[in-house]
Amino acid sequence: MSWGGITMNWEPWTGCYKESDGCTNCYFYGPHAKRYGQNTIEKTDKFDWPVRKNKKGEYNIKGNKILATCFATDFFLPEADEWRKDAWAMIRERTDIDFLILTKRIDRFPVSLPDDWGDGYDNVNIGCTVENQKLADYRLPLFLSYPIKRRFIACAPLLEAIDLTPYLHGADHVTVGGETGREARECDYDWVLDIREQCVKADVTFWFKNTGSLFKRNGITEKINPFKQTGMAKELGIDISDGRRLF
């Protein structure tokens, strides 16, 4: 799978609701977010976006793209079970596009899975979100038990120290990020560095995506402007890449 393309967002449906502790201050649907209260799950006008064609019969979205899929909702919401069948069909059709699917509902992965899934589609990378040790120990064994060719772990928002060691043998990549928002909980840099060291030992790529709004480093907790959180994480220079695009 190539990660050299341009990343775009595909939201086939909208709306979401709390699943676990990491959702409490969701930057999309949390109490201080613009979409607060939008809990009804509905198809969007971009539902068939990946397979739309122009008058010449060419796809509107050209190949060599990365489509971040349902990053503003959840691909495995039960309300979308029937729609997901069509979504999988579009994903299967567009083998020239890489689809990134991030979920807090990995336990629902088998629902509406296409008959020809086999051990997974080559153009699908599925990410399982874990925010604390309890959820890591619940979700990741399930995650690793499913037939998925490309998989990554997202510790975001990172709410405490997490030991991923038992699960990294089955992961291609780990992303870590703090919580963003006015009521964000603290992200401790020591937690981040510990996960990075776990990735080093397991030979897994690592991306420190953002610091979060409350970032503790060297014993000092600092409030970070939302527009500077990604840049500050990058400046720390702790990412581990194998030459592919980090996500």
C-alpha cells in the first residue's frame, strides 16, 4: 500500500454519540463542539463520492489518493449497518484509492462485512482507537483476531500511560495524540515517549500527531493553542517513519 497520495476526507454519513471515555470532550460532537447534539445518523450528499463520474465517464476523484473515511463519525455505527454494505462495494471498486478507517467500535467490525473480504482488501487500513489501558486490553485482542491486512493503533486522546507491548506484533503503525478542547484532559509527554519506546522495540512506525490542549513535559503542564498542537508535536522530532506517509 502506498501512502504517497493526497489525503482527503470522505464522510458517507454524519452524526455520532459517545462510545467510551475518549468521546467525553469530542472535538466534533462534544459539549463545546459545533456539532454538539447532532446524534442522528444520516447519509450525507457525498455518500457515493468515491465512485461518482463526470460526463466523460471518468471518476471525479482520481487515483493515488488517501481517503480518511468516517473520521468525523464512526464507520461501524449500528445505524449504518445497511449503508456499510454499499460503502464496502465502493471501496472494493476503487482499488486505486487507499481508505483509512478509524473506529472506537472495533467489536462491530464483523457486522456487514462483505462476502469476498477474505483476509482483507489491499486498499483498506483500519485503525483501532484506544485511550486507556482498560480499552486497549478489551479492543486490541479483538482487533488482532479479525482478518485485516493493514492495521494501525491510535492512542487518541491519550488519557493515561498504556502498555501496547502485547499487541504491537500485529500492528503496522501507532499514532498518538492528546485531547483538544477547553475541557481537555492532560497529556503527559512521558506517556508518549513510553509508547514510542515500545514501538522502537517492536519495529513499528510511530507518529506523535498532536500535543493536545494540556501538555505536560518536564513536570510542567502548559496550555497549547489548538493551532499549534500539531506543529509542536512535530518539532519534538520523535516520529518514526519507514519512508511512507505517516497518518
